[in-house]
Amino acid sequence: MAEEGKFKVTIDGIPVEVAPGTTILNAARLIGGDIVPPAMCYYSKLEGSGGKCRTCLVKVSKGSEKDPRPMPKLVASCRTTVMDGMEVSNITSDEVLEARKGVVEMLLINHPLDCPVCDQAGECKLQDLSYEHGTEQTRFAFERRTFERVDIGDKIQLHMNRCILCYRCVYVADQLTTKREHGVLSRGDYSEIATFIEAALDNDFIGNVIDVCPVGALTDKTFRFKNRVWFTKPVDAHRDCPTCSGNVTLWYKGDDVLRVTGRKDEYNEVDEFICNTCRFDTKRTQDWILEAPTKVDNESVITANHYLNFNPPPVIKNSSELQAANEEQLARTERLK
Amino acid sequence: MQSLSNRKKVIEQKPMNFWERIYLPAIFKGLRITLRHFFMKIPTVKYPEERRPYSKNFRGQHSLKRDEEGRERCTACGLCALSCPAEAITMTAAERTKDESHLYREEKYASVYEINMLRCIFCGLCEEACPKEAIYLDGPHVTADYLRKDFIYGKDKLVEPKFDIKMLTQEKSI
């Protein structure tokens, strides 16, 4: 036994001490780095999430100090709590990597792979996951299931084709709003996120389903096809909002705010949920107090053309002499035409 | 001092003799060379009337391709602009309406697609990045022009013409 009331776990050979009741995934996040299992459905801010997608499977090679037998099957690390003396292997186990490859293949069976069209491309967790763990070819020989895209309210668009049924948006509606109007209908291969008779979702916090969606199934209609994520520049900003904390990330293209999202951490989870007014209705710079450019992971595509200071010095100095010469030249060519 | 390379030649200047002083042999020698060139094969190619054989992987002007039904392939995904080291490509995306599905392949298309040919270095990275096989650098050389604004090629110059079997003639067009 380590410290009083603390459990000692070893994940990929790295020991860490955590409180009893912590899941393996959260213990791994305490260590950080490459050994953190990827998670598509688990969301630390949503109660009861996790256990749906199976991407966070790990191998428990030693159950605990008292009962050192290994667990017979791979376990979902987001739902399994740690025991004292537990030994877990994630990336050091070939079995886990093989299983994860299979899970990604399963998730991609019905995914349309329309990344060039999808607005989520560039910040999509499924893209990252399949880049890291997926195979190059699908073995699925049948038709993919297809749905028509649905407008949920006037600000949110649902592309059911892209959904991986992680249930995060259902939990958001359950836990953040008083009245849930959408859920998962049907079963098995036919299950889909839907609203009854396409009822519009109009709660103050319902816009958060866009942020929690790990794929491009729920997207912002006000940002639809406006620009690609990696051409916009994220800037942290806040505003005095009566309903939410008002801490957001603004995504700039030039001088225009193209969209507003919550501030996301390294696991793509928002720190604080923001309200619909902040997300959809306040898209001018004067509505916000700007703080600093958002820190973006070096490996992310969003870092392309990303500057660290607000007003980078101009590449070319203004020279009045040169401008006058250019105007003269233009006048001459105009005359000659 | 001894030379390092041992290849130093000492040139000694001597006064010119009689034949050198009258210059005539030197003049005829020069004229003979000039005359010989009259009968040699001319290496100059009069582009664009006449063309040398091009390499298979020659990269010329870009063209935006159409699919087998004549619809534009480009979906404005922005990967060409992202990969472009010279930042020559810009585009604006738009959503396809119901009655435009015979014009554009996907639900999103590029309403504006511009390449600044003064910036372009013809590296072919856009071609490699394209997931939709929509852009190829298979055109001719980009020709010279007088004004800077004429070097910004829009969709009118880039999108390849629609294939029409009736317009097909036996003559080989250049």
C-alpha cells in the first residue's frame, strides 16, 4: 500500500498514485503523454458518459495486489476503476493495438469519409484516431447506411451519416438543459440520433452538442462551409454573459469572427459550456474582450499559418515613393490600353 | 614563390609578326566560322507554333477537372491551398442547391477558385494533396502578360472545358 487512502497503479510501466474510484483512463491522463488511451465517447464533464465506443480498451495484466490474476479480456478504461497494485498496459501491448485497430475499422464501417466536405475536418477526433490506428482499406463490401441531413433548429445541423453513436449529445441535453428533445431511436444498425417529429431544440445551452460531438455529425449551421478550420485563427476571449461564464474561443478569418466555440483542452473537451447567445449571436469583435491566441498543439493542422502575436509586423513596409511610382505605372498602362 | 597547383603558365608577350599585323588571315578565319554556321541545323524552336517533345511529368498550367458526367470535381476542401508553399491558391466555398447537382459533384463546391500565377512555383504539391483528383498541372506554359491582375487565374481559365463529342474533330488541336 502506498500513501494512506491512495491506490498505486502502473500504466505501461509508469507508476502513479490515485484516489480510489478513479478510472484507468483518468489515471492515465494524470500521467499524460502517449500512454493516454484515446476516447471517443467518454467526456469528463458529462456524468455517465463512456463505455460505448471501445476505443479506450486496455489490457490489465495484474488485477490488484491481493488478487494478481490478469483480467480475462481487454477492458474499457473509461469505465473500469483502478485497484491497488494494478498493472495496465496500453501501447506496450500488441493485443490492445490490434483490438483498437479493429474498433476503428468498426467505427468507420458506416462513416461516409466525406472529410473534404465536412466542417469538422481538422479538429475531428475520428480523423486523428483513424490516422493513428486505422487501416488504409475498408473490408466492408456492403452499402453504407445513409440518412438525409436534418436541421435541428435553425442553428444546428445533423448529419446522421457521420454519427458514431457516442451518446455525448444526449447526455448534454439531459444534464445541461431541463428538457431533452432528442435521443437515440431504433436499435442496432438502424439506431440514429433523432428528434421526435423533428422538434426544434431551443434551449439556451443546446449549442454545446456541437462542441461535444467528436465527429462532424452535429455542426454549426452559421459556420457551414464558411471556411476550413485550419485557415481560421483561434483567439481566446471572454465577455460578460448573464447566462454562462462567457469564456470562449473565437475563430478568426481576417477581421471576421467566423464561429465561436468553447475552450477545449488537449483531450478535445470543453472547460466550460457556453450559451447559445455567445455561440451564435455575438460574432463581432466589439462584443468580446480578447485575451490571447489559443495554444494549439504543434502537430495539429490548425498550426498552419498560425501566428503567435495579435498584430504580426507587416511583411512589406509601406513606401509612399513606391506607391506613387506604381500609380504612375498603372496610369500609363491604362492609357495604353 | 612556387605555385600551389603547379599549373601556372607563364605567358610571354611577343611582338606580332607580319601576317598577324595585316589582320587578313584572322578576318578570313572568323568569316569561315560564320559561314559554317549558315549551313548548320538551327537549334531554336519557335514556341508556341512549334514545340519540343515534353517530358511526361512536365508541370504546366493547372486545370480543374470534371468527372465522367461533366460535373466539377473540386469540393473546396482547401488542402491544395494548405499544401501550397507559395500560398498562391485561394478559394471560397459554397453550398450546392438542389438543381445544381448536374454541375457539381459534391454538396460543397468552390464558387471562387483563384491561383496567382506570379506566386505559383509549379511544384505540384496541390496535385498531390487533392483527395478528389480535381487539380492537375497538365496545361501548357503560363504565358506572359502585361498587368499583374491578369496573372490571377480564376475559374474561367482553370476549369477544363466540358467534353462534347460533337465538337470533336479529326484535326489535332494544339
